[in-house]
Amino acid sequence: MDFEQIIADLVREQAAEADRELDEEVASLAEAELVSAQISDRLRAVEGGQVKLSSAHGYSVTGSVVRANPAWVLLKGAEGEELVSIPAIALAQGLQRIAPSPSFMETRMGLTHILRRIMRERTRVRIVSGVHTLVGAIGAVYSDHMDLVGLDTGEPLVSVSLKSLFSVRIVHMY
């Protein structure tokens, strides 16, 4: 065996070792990406695509994903738009891949921001919380719950835990 043969063998061995290390690193990164992915990441990845989301109490909504962030997803279906609380999703159909992390601004716009805007507009809403479907206006939004009030009277109907809130739909009156 000569020096060139020895050197060539060493180069091949080092290249094979580098390939093995790279394969292990790629596999490790892919696994880290999967274990850190949240359902909102997968919903953002299918923007424009159809999904079916269900609550733990059996309420389902089907529609096209308009926009999603870590707190909520906006779907557009046959009945209009519906804002679904991410933590209240029990089952999701139609998810495939993972989207890149959301922008800083997207992560800051929580569900309460949207609910407070709806409240200021005095818009009629239909909410789904647990097995309950209620219609009214949002009277107040607190850190962990909101008040639903009657449109005509402004009197409180019920306080709703945001943890149990599955969805909100703006109800247009014709």
C-alpha cells in the first residue's frame, strides 16, 4: 500500500463519518421541529385549505383557513366566518405540514384583542362554549372570561370562561 492509497482511504472514511454525522444532525433537527410544532403552526401551513375542527363537546366547524396564530384560527365556511379558539380544539382534520414560526406581531394578537374589538363595535355574536350556543353582544372581556349581554337590554346574560370558548361567529342581521 502506498501513501496515496492510505490518504484516499482516510479521506473516504472521513467523508463517510461526516455524512453519518450530517444525517444524524438532520434527523435530530427534523425531530426537534416535529416535537415543537403546535396545532396553530399546522393550521397556518394550510391557509386557504379546508379543515374540520371539533370541540370536546362535539361541535364542529368546517371551512377554509383564512388566518391562524397561536391563540385562534379564522375559518371561512358556508355559513360565513368563524373564529375558533386554538386551545378549545379537540380534533382537527385536514392538517398536513408545519408552517414557519409566526411573526412577532401575529403572536401578540390574542383572542382577547379580537373580542374587545367586537365588544366596542356592539356587534351581535353567536358563541359556542362547551355544549352551549348563545347569541348576544360582548359586554366585557376580562383576562380569563367575558360577559355576554342582551342586545336590546344590555343586561348580562352569562359570563363565559375563555378556556371553554370554542368559537365566535358575527351574526349579521338582515
